[in-house]
Amino acid sequence: MYLYNSATHKKELFQTHTKDHVEMYTCGPTVYHFAHIGNLRSYIMEDVLEKALRWRGYDVNRVMNITDVGHLSSDADTGEDKMLKGAKREHKTVLEIAQFYTDAFFSDCDKLNIKRPDVVQPATGLIDEFIRVISSLIDKGYAYVAGGNVYFDTSKLERYYIFNDHDEEDLAVGVREGVEEDENKRNKNDFVLWFTKSKFEDQALKWDSPWGVGYPGWHIECSCISMKYNGDYLDLHCGGVDNAFPHHTNEIAQSEAYLGHPWCPHWFHVHHLNTNAGKMSKSKGEFLTVSLLEEKGYDPLVYRLFCLQSHYRNGLVFSWENLDNAKAAYDKLISRIAALDGGDGEVDWETLNAYADKFAAALDNDLNTSMAVTCVYDALKAKTNGATKRAILGTFDQVLGLDLLKKADEKRAQQAKQTASAVQGGYTITGEGDPAIDALVMQRYEAKKAKNYAEADRIRDELKAQGIELTDTKDGAAWRRV
Ligand code: AMP
Ligand code: ZN
């Protein structure tokens, strides 16, 4: 599989430390608010990547952290603790906030068919391990104590910048964030491993440490969680593109200083979902969630398809119009699959393998998901029987996660329920046999016969409000719940 590697700025043949096995790490959510659909774009694409690797025969161990402490409102070490901000906003404790939004995150993931990682580790559950690694960094001369905090000394590294195409000045934390420099830092990009003297005296969660009561910095948690559950050699690290600097840069600095050897050769960054108003951001407080999509009547898998239709390395612009297009495409796709005659016939394995090869080629080409979706349409047009087409789609869906066969089967079942339910005076009503709905449809017919079109329209609107779609047929009318 060829994947773009943001550490080398090239598309490369993906290679692993151990044959056929991938140690994969994903930066998890900061659980002070709901995940927005931008965050979930990253998790959808990382999920597809994991599934593509499994589909290509790798055994994958995927690890994810849950940030429930230490992430300040700036990704550099300034600003308020995000968790504390959430707790204050909702008059709850930090732990209550963390539990609530962790559950909400995984519920969103379930709705979007995002598989749960093999290991999920909240940062607050591994504080002793962070303290052990920080102590070792101090012993090795990579970290120092100043003003009560422990800092990583970036001047000790041969190479600090890994991902940026900018020069150092551009990325200098003080300049970039427009905030006061921390006087304790020896070098402008040094970062905090352990806080005891943050600007906020009322930090809710604190632990004892050799450097005083305090809490860990954000970056150290990912290094430690990965090294604990992925081992000393990570194959693939994922996150949204905003994580590249300073977060991932600092993760590499800490891990390699601690391990004494290169840590992770391959970095996968998902570009942002934006609206016309700019980047979607949790900290601004106004953002789109999966629940909002559902409230507006969208199946969350429509959003998954929307994401798959574009490449993870391109920015993606969200608009309701774009989502409507994805909805129309999804509905049509499911209808076409539902119409397949899948019951009889033998699967033609040769045809299936030929289509699977094309699908694999799309995935192997830097996870070209829009091409992979095109393979679905190609399979529907294949000159083969319904059973083979269904088998091909079932295989593809192990990666795409669009519930193609399940939704198509549900649609068929719904259609099968539609039987002629009422015939009056030669007017046949086809539906699910609900007398109340049939009565309204009949009233509309009577109104039309009496040329009372306003009343007929009113009844159609009433049916629509009840979620009923009505279609006039040759002999009467057909209705279904939508
Ligand atoms: P957070 O919960 O803020 O730590 O972010 C969770 C994940 O979402 C991280 O991998 C971020 O890089 C990613 N992310 C944040 N904003 C966006 C966005 N607008 N589009 C795509 N991914 C994002
Ligand atoms: Zn991380």
C-alpha cells in the first residue's frame, strides 16, 4: 500500500517493523465537549485506513488516548485547561464531564460505523507511567525543572522540526500564538512535561510527583500511551493536520529522547473539514454534531459517504447542499442494491476477484476513497448475477463501512410490506395497511374528485408532516414511510 507520509513529504510504500503486523496510534478526542463533524472526519478516515490495512491482510493493533487532562486552550502551553473550562460551563466535575463526553464520542463513532480501537486509554489512568518517563527524560538530560514545572529541552535534539514546510520563526510558539513567552523556558519551543505552577491555581485534577503536586502536559500522554500499548516501535501515527505541530513534533521529541532510537516512521494527517465561515472548531463553541445531522433527518452514514467521496489530504467544505447531494447519492445507491436479485445464483469468484483487485488498487493509491466508492458503482454495472454483485459489495463494505447490504435489505423488507391495503370504488391504495393513513389518502382522493385542490394539497402536506411519501399510481396511490 502506498501512503503519503507527512514526515518525509512523499507518497511511500507503507512498511512495518514486524511483517504483516501494524502498530497504529491515533490521537483521541479532548473530552470537554461533543466531537464536531470535523473531528469525526479525521476519525472516519483513520477508521477507513485501519480497515483497509486489515482488508489487505495486516493484523492491526490500534491504540487511542482520551485526553481528560492537560490540554490547554492553546496547543502550546498557555491558556486555560480545556477540561476545566467544560466543567465550569456545565457546573459539573471534570470527571463527570470526561465520562459524559467520552460516552458521547463513542456513541457518535458507533453511528458512523467507526470501529472502537483495540486499546482506549484515558490519560488520567496512566499518570504513574507519565511520571516514570518524565523522570527518565530528566535523568538523560533531555528535560529540566524551572519555576516548578518540568520542561523538555528542544535544544538537545539534532532535529526538532519534522513536518513543517515553514521556517522556524513561523512556528515559534510565542510568535505564532501571540502570547507572552514563558520566562522559564530555555528555548522558545521547549514545552511543559509536568505543570505545578500553571496560571490556574484551581486546576481540578492534581497528582503528587517528584516535582510537586501538579498535572501532566498534553503531549507526554500520547508518547507514553503509545509506548506502553504499541511497544517501542510504532508503525503508523494518525491525527488531524493541526496536530502535526506542536503536538506530534513534541511527541517525536519525547519518545525518541526516551527510547534512544527512531520511533515512528509513518505519519498520516487528515486535512480539515471547513465551512464557508472557516475551520470548524470546538473551542469556538458553535459547531455541527452528529446529533444535529440526525435531528435534521440525515442518516449519519450519509456523512460518512460525504467524507469518503473526497481525499483525506484535501480540505473538505461542508455545506447542507453538499450533504444533500451525498444523501441523494446514498439513497439512490441503496435503492439500486435493494433492486438486485441476490437470492439465486452462485457467486462468480473470478469476477469478484477482478473487482476486488480494482478496489485494492484504489486503497493502495494513498487511500483513494473516492475511487473506492466508484468501484461500488462499477460493480453494480458488472455483467454478472445479483449474488456476485452482492458478494462484491459486501467485501468492499468491510472497508467502506456504509452498511450497503444491510440498508438495502431493510429497504427490500419495507417494500415487501407494501401491499394493496385498501380498494374503494376502483381506487387502490398501496401502503403498509395503516387504516388512519389509508383514510387520509382516501379523503385526498375525494377532495381531488370534487376539484377541491386546496384541501387535497393540505392533506398531502399533513401526510408529509407524518413522514409519509405519497405517489399517485395508475389505479390509485401508493404511500410509504420515509
Ligand atoms: P480534539 O478533540 O480537539 O483533540 O481533536 C480531535 C481530532 O480532531 C484531532 O485529531 C484533531 O486534529 C482533529 N480535528 C480538529 N478539528 C478538525 C477539523 N475541522 N477537521 C478535521 N479534523 C479535525
Ligand atoms: Zn496525540
